[in-house]
Amino acid sequence: MSFRDRFQNLKETVGQWTDSFGSGSLDRKIERNLAEMESGTEIERTAAIKALVIQAQTDDKWADPIITSFLRVLPDQLASPQEAIIDGLLELRKVKVSREEEIIESIQETLDSPYPSVRSKVVDIWTRFSLKSDIKASDTIAVLFEMLSDDDKDVRYQTQESLSKVLHTVPKVALPELKNAIGDDDWRVTYHSIVLLTEFAKKYPAPSVALAPEVISAFNSGERLKERAADCIGMLGLANPEAVKPAVPGLIKGLESKSSELRKACATALGRIGSKNGMVVYHAVPRLARALKNDDWYIHVEVVKALGYIGSNKPALVKPHLDIIRNRTTTGADRNICKAAEWALKKAGGG
């Protein structure tokens, strides 16, 4: 054998040894990361998980074992590692399409995670996934409405945001679910459902009016719900003033609340209702004018606008109060009040 042949054999042997060593080195790193994922500190676990995601995509033989390990340890991990595993599984499902259903089901189960950040993350993921896949929106809606009773405020608001995206895709499913949720015993579920209905009514006003009795009942049930319910009543009143007529006495009473925000909400609602049928709210006109005379200028923009809207529909109702509106065009506590008064004066026929 010539020197050249011996040299070539030596080169091939070294190459094989190097490849074997490299493969073994990667295997050892993966095994070490798998162990650290379960026994390390929270930071170490998170780092190990992120490394495993890369390693699973580097060596295909490890993809399934790593996915299996992720699915096994996911429920018992700490917050940061749970989030890292969820992100990793979402990435690896693209590599192992056959395990996608199993991965998605495991991620959904973490809606029961003890960590609010994880629950919020999964709510967002589940919503985005359902909007892009064949998952029935009705199934997603049912799951999300359950999350409105979560003890964590951030989770509830994330759920509200997610529901607002899904509800518009299936309006026929949305209204029955909203009706049940508004009547829920948990005030938090009712609160967020009223906010959702208010948004929904902007796009689907006529069918939303069917839920007016539930919203009015919520408005009358307690202080926690009044402000948001008043907003919703006003929006429903734009579609059908008669449907919200039973709420008018409560809205008038709300003008004298200790809460400035509630007074503003009630004034806005009365203005919206009155813009379509001034006679439904005619008892409110003197109370609105009285509110414009008091020192609580914080609500004056909403009050003077309400008078303008009512006056645009029934000028005679507002005519006795044109002087106070005209006065506010020059004596309003700030420029916004003066401009709103000028607008209201024209709408009511006094400009």
C-alpha cells in the first residue's frame, strides 16, 4: 500500500471518529439539558428548554423524545419554563406535524396553570390558533367565557380581548353566550360580558337589542356594574330607544351619583337614547340642565352634548334650557366645554 493510500485511510478513520465524537457530544448535551429541565433552577430550566428546542431541530432522531419530554413535564413546571415549553412545542409542531393535535391539546390544558402569565399566554395562543384553523369558534367561545371568572385581572382582560376577536366571526353563537354570561352569578363575568356586548352592538346593533333586559337588570343590580352597563344601554338605545326605556329612571338617578364617571356614563347614555327618540328621555332634560349648572365641570362636556343630541331630535324639550347652554359657550371651565356648548346650541336650534 502506497503512502498516499495509507494517508487517505488515516484521513477517513479520523473523519469517522470525529463524526462519532460530535454525535455523542450532542447526545450528551441533550441528555444533560433534559435532566436540567426537571431539576435546575427556574432560570436553568428555561435555558435548557430553549436549547432543547434548537437541538430537536438539529438532530431529527431527538425531536420526538424531546417533544414527549416537554409534554410530560409541562403541567408541573414553574412559570417561565412553562412558557418556554409552550413556545417550544409551537415551534416543534411544525417539524412533527403528526403530533400537532397532541401538542395543541396539552397547551390548552395549561389554561388551568397556577401562573397567571401562563394562562394569559394560552388564552391568546388558543384564540389566534382557533381563528386560523378548523377549530369550531363556538368551542373556543365556550372555553373563553369560562376564563372570564379567573381570579387574575390580567387574565380576565386578556380573555375579554380574545373574545372580542372571536365573537364577531360567529354572531349567531355570540348572542346566546353573551346572554348567559351577563346573567352569571359572578359579577366579573357579567362586567366583562357587558363590555363585550357594547363593542358587539356597534357592529350588530339590531340583534344586540334583544339583550337589553339583561343589561338593564345588571345596571340595577349593584354599583360595580352601573358604569359599564350605562355605556351599553346607551349603545343599545341608538338601535332601539323603546327597548331601553325601562332604564331611563335609573340613568336619571345616576346623574346624581357620587361617582363622576357614572354621571358621565349616564349623561352619555341619555344623549344617545334621546338622539333617536327625545320623548323616551324627556324627564331627564331638566336634570341634565341642573347638572350643567353645578360646579362639577368634569361632566359638563357629556351633559351639554346630551342636551344637544336630545334637542336635535325634539328641540322643544331643550328650548327652556338654551340660556344655560349659551352661557356655557363663554363660561365653560375649559375650551372643550365651550366648544361642546356651541355645538349643542346649534343642534338644539338655538344657534
